[in-house]
Amino acid sequence: MKTLKTKVSKAGVKFALVAYENGTFGVYKLCQNYAAHCKGGMSSTWRYVQKGMTFEAAEILFEKRAK
């Protein structure tokens, strides 16, 4: 998996457009949740919005989400 673009939306949410090794593309979102075992109490994980798309469809979704 390789990141092609990252962008932060007006709401402060970070999105990433990624390419997979099999030639498909996906959009991921950085989520932060409470976790008592982590320093600061917040853990960050990348979660997919949608995957297995063509480049054109993934780019449209990425731009729509990261306005």
C-alpha cells in the first residue's frame, strides 16, 4: 500500500488516497479514539472509507470527503 495524496478537511479530519499492489485504489481516514492505555489517552488508527476502486472513482471520493 502506497500513499499518493493526503489532505485535511475543513473539519480537521485527515484523509489519504492510497494505491494497492494489485492495481486498485482506496480512501482512508485518520480516526482518533479514547484509549486509557495510550499516553495522552487518545489512539490514532487509519480506517478505510472505501477500497477496491479505480483511480478515477477513488480520486472523486477523496476530493469529496476532503473538502
